[in-house]
Amino acid sequence: MAELTYREAIAYGIAQELRRDPTVFIFGEDIAGAGGVFKSTVGLLEEFGPKRVIDTPISEQAILGAAMGAAMTGLRPIAEIMFSDFLAVCWDMVVNEIAKIRYMTNGQVSVPLVIRTGNGGGSRFGAQHSQSVENWAMAVPGLKVVAPSTPADVVGLLAASVRDDNPVLFFEHKSLFATKGEVPSGELVDTLGTAKVVRHGKDCTIVALALMVPRAIAAAEVLAGRGIEATVIDLRCLVPLDTQTILSSVSETGHLFTVEENPRLCGWGAEVVSIVAEECFWALDGPSIRITTPHVPLPSADVLEDAVIPSVERIVNVVAKSLDA
Amino acid sequence: MQIPHEYGAHEARLPEPVDPNMINAPIPLGTRLDLYRLQQQMRQFEKRAYDLFLQNLVKGTSHLSIGMEAIAAGVGQAMRADDYTFATYRGHAHTLARGVPMGPVLAELLGRSNGLLAGKGGSMHLTSVERGVMGSYAIIGAQLCIACGSAWSAQFRGTDQITVAFMGDGATNIGAFHEALNFAAVFRLPVVFVCENNLYMEYTSIFDVTAVEHPAADRASAYGLDRIVVDGNDADAVYMAASSAISKARQGGGPSLIEATTYRHGGHSRADPGKYRPDGEVAAWLDRDPIPMYHQRLLTLGVSEADLDQVQRDVADEVEAATVFAKGGAPPQADTALTDVWADGGSSWRN
Ligand SMILES: Cc1ncc(C[n+]2csc(CCOP(=O)(O)OP(=O)(O)O)c2C)c(N)n1
Ligand SMILES: [Mg+2]
């Protein structure tokens, strides 16, 4: 057992896989010599050398194209796209190539690759370096979508992603890099598509992802003081989606809230709400409510950014008002 | 820049004459007969595909390579069985060049269950991993980046496999082309990029929208590569250029970019009549058809007319058998639309 930051857990998790499997290698902009712009790949070049830890040109299409071609021919690449906003520059590779090649070749080709990327707001970086784009990926058949909220989940889910024979988009939240948590010693491998119930409560179910998880937990503590006991679910993966955990919790509590950092329209919570509406409508005791960033680009100033991304206070207020407490 | 002429009224680009020395190229006669057979296969296959399209049996779109066969044949013949090809949506010839049997390719065009991809890929995505055809790609330029990956993988694994990636002239103006060339050059990847310059994109002349005369070759120096332009209507010229680029790549000498000049006899796709081409241009290029020229060269080299006739008849039989195979295929079962999204064979997104 060791206490690691989320940032350290990334390098720790990658190192675990590089040590285990000689076909794993990692590349991206500034990831080798400099240890990554977020310092999340520090020490890898020193331990594994320049054949397996490689700095690339600023060529996002070539980075992901190379990852795909390598994955098709026997390797397990981990490619980094520095900021998830930059996925828009190479979205063709993600959506038209990587996600579809197995299907359109009738299963002749496998692409066991991981695309890691810094995601999310809270860093005052403005509209082009702060987005939560995991719901873009969720909309494309053929991609697995992972977004851990704790250091232990970073290690375990990264291992599961590298070992998966499908392409995985792995969203690392920039505002969680400095957070700390216990990481069990020894090999750590988790299971994709499993949500975690991180707090039990009988009155409502709050489903959250990545940075929204600690906020939902903090909100639940405040709500407890007001007599509302909330269950908090850390979704961890959008695809595969652990609908069982959501449905069984909502069946018990009768109330569903989603907390999403993405802008409102077509956020992942819309899918969760629609599944609940279809499959456990009669267990509901009130409307399902989505707490999201409003449908705006992210502003830069701290006051503005804090005003739009769901806060502990906003979660508390929305839940309390809805449950009439 | 204002294009200085009306649409379709650009200057005709006429073919260069055949290089009279090419007959002396050091290519064994057996290899030349293989090149002849490959070109016959591609030509007769494409003609059949066109006929079946006119009979409304080929669904969707398809892009034929009639007139361009010498490039796929010359490059394919220079490759080793374990090398990788990345093809374009104009990729029937790229695929046949690796020895993929015609029947499943034709059946795929017809959308049948016995198609190469069981109806899930279609004309633009022909793939045969078994034969090193790592896919045909329909987003211009993407395959050039993906080809860097298989080349990188061969280098990483310490094999001496090389990768060939085809592209059209139009692909040289997309960002992926430039990213791929720089990436390949920086890492000295064993990859050969082959640009089939057929003078047109879809319905617009490449010269009207490109800053340089040779869309690929004139960009090569930006990536520290040699400027290579070959006669894409001469299978021997292509074979020689490809062989030298491939052996350079195999020996660790890094990437090459070959621009092969050619012409498509038909339109861009399906029923495009190709009206945007100036008078005289099509006729001049039909005169420089790569196949009769090669036929004549083999006669000059002492091969008998009877032997060449025999090749043509064998290929005609092969096309006939492929047609019977394709037409005889059942349509795919509807539930196969839900398979092979994931490695477990299924399409489920939830637990
Ligand atoms: C990124 C992208 N832009 C546009 C198209 C539409 N498109 C399909 S083929 C084509 C022309 C390509 O010309 P060229 O590269 O010269 O290849 P050719 O068809 O002549 O073999 C275009 C514009 C596309 N498929 N992908
Ligand atoms: Mg063209």
C-alpha cells in the first residue's frame, strides 16, 4: 500500500504494463525526455529507454494513425494526446479509422490500443484546453471510454485498458492530478464497465464521473446533515456502461441525479436518464435531474469557470430542492 | 489564386512517350510475365465490375483503376508475401496485386455473405490480413498515417517487413500526408508511399489546386526525401522504382515517396462520364494504355502471341469463375450487422 497522487499513479500504472508486456510502448508530445507536460510520465524514459518511450512531433493524426497501425500488427501502443480538446484535430483517426476497422473488415483486424488524454476543466485554461469530451467518444460505436477519479482506479483501469483487445479512450482529469489516494501494492488490474458505489444512502442516487465524483461525495456529506442520505455512484467507464449498478440503486432510492462536467446537450447523463426512464420508470418517485455545465464553452476567469462547472453547493441545492428538504 | 480558365477548359496534359530503354531493364522474363498477368487480372476484373454495376448488381459506389494497372502491378510484384499494403478506396487493383482471390472481392462488391468482408466493408474497404492487405481507406490520406504504424511495428519487432501505402494525387494536399511523411522520415520508417497521380481528384484537375507541378515529388525534399517521378503506365518502370525503394526500406534506409503518373480511362466513380477532361486528353492517354504497350514489349522480348493469348484466356476464365462465385453468394444474414464491433465478437455497450 502506498499513497500516490493521481499524477504519479499514471506513470506507476504505465510502468506496471511496460514491465509486464514487451509489446507495450508509449509515445506522444513531450512525454519522454520532459516526463509529460503534466509530469504524468516522469521516470518512464529512464526505466524503459527510448525504444519504448518516445517523443513525437506535433502531429496528432500521425500519432493516432501510428498507434492504430502498430496495434494492427502485434503491438499494444499507448498514445498520448496532450489535451483532450486536441482530439478534434485527429478525430478522423479515432472515429473513422480506429473505431471502425474491426467491424468493416469483418473482424480481421484488432486494435488493442489506449489513447490517454488530459481532460476537463478547473485549470483556468479557457475554452480550448478545458473541455470534457468523453461524451463525444461515447457517441461512437467501437470505442471504450474510461475516466477514473482516484489514483487506485487510474492504475487498475489503465491496466485493464492496456490488456483489452479493443481501443480505449482513457480520460485523465487535469484537476485531479494533485489529489492523493492509497494504491494497493502488487499487480493491480481492474475491470472495465464496472461502476463503484462509493457511498450508500437510501434517499437518492447521484451518478458522477471523474472530477464530479469527489464533488458528489462532498455534496452527499452536506446533504446528510440535512437529513438526506444519498448513494453516490462513480461510473468510471461510459462504455461499457454499468447499467446494472445504476438500475439497482435507483430501484432502491427512487430518485436519480447525474452530475456531468460536459455541456448540457447529449451529455452522458442523458443516456443514463433515458435508460432509467425505460427500464425502471415505475421505481421512480420523482423526475430524474441532470446537473451539468450549461451549454456554453468554458470561460477562463476563475469566477466564471467556477460558476459553470457543477459545484458541491449546486449539487446540494439541486438535490435538496428536488427532494423538498 | 483565381483559376485562369473555365471549368474543364484547362490545358490537356498529354502523356510522355514510353522510355525506349525500359525494355532493357534487368527484370527476369518470368517476372515480366507475372506483371502481364497481374495487369490482365486487374483490367478484366474491373471491366467485369463495371458490367455488373450496369446490371445493378454492384451496390453503392465503386472506383475503378482501368488505365492505372501498371502501378498496382509493379508495386505488388516488388513486395514480399509478409509485407503490408495500405490501399485506397480505389483499391481493387491494390488488393488483387497481393494475390487476393477475385471471387470474394467481387462478392464483396455485390454485398454477399461470401464477400471478402461478408458484406460489411464493400468496395472501398477491401482487406485481407492473410495477404498483407491491411485495409482500404476512404478518408483521404488517413492510410498514410496508419501505414507509419505498421512500419514502426516492424522496426520495433525487428522484422524486415516493409509497408506500402497508396494514395491519389489529391491526398498530397491534406494534412495527414504531411504528418505521415515527416513522421516516417524522423523515425526512418520502412515505408514506401506511392502516389498514383492520375491528374484528377474527383472532378477537378489536380494542377488547378496545387502549388507545385508534381503534387507528391515536389514535396519530397521538404522531408529530406529524393524526388522520384516514374511512368505509371509502364509496369517495368514502376517495378524498378518500387524494388529500389523497398530494398532501401528493408535495409533500414527509411521511407520513400514515389509519384507515378497515370490516367484513369473512366470517370471518378460509377457512372461519372468524366466530361471535365479537355478534348484530346482522353484519346492521347488511351493510346498510352499500359497493357497493349506491355503486350508489345513482351512480343519484342520473344514471348509468343499464343502464350500471351493463353494468359488472357486464363484470366478471363478466372473472372468468369469469380462472377459465378459472387452471384451465387447468399445475402448476409441481418443479424451479422450486430457482430464484430468488439473483440468478443459482439456489439454490446452495457453490462
Ligand atoms: C478527407 C476527404 N475529403 C474528401 C473526400 C471525398 N473524395 C473522395 S475521392 C476524392 C478525390 C480524391 O482524389 P485523388 O486523391 O487524386 O484520388 P483518385 O480518386 O484520383 O484516385 C475526394 C475529394 C474524402 N473521401 N475524404
Ligand atoms: Mg487522382
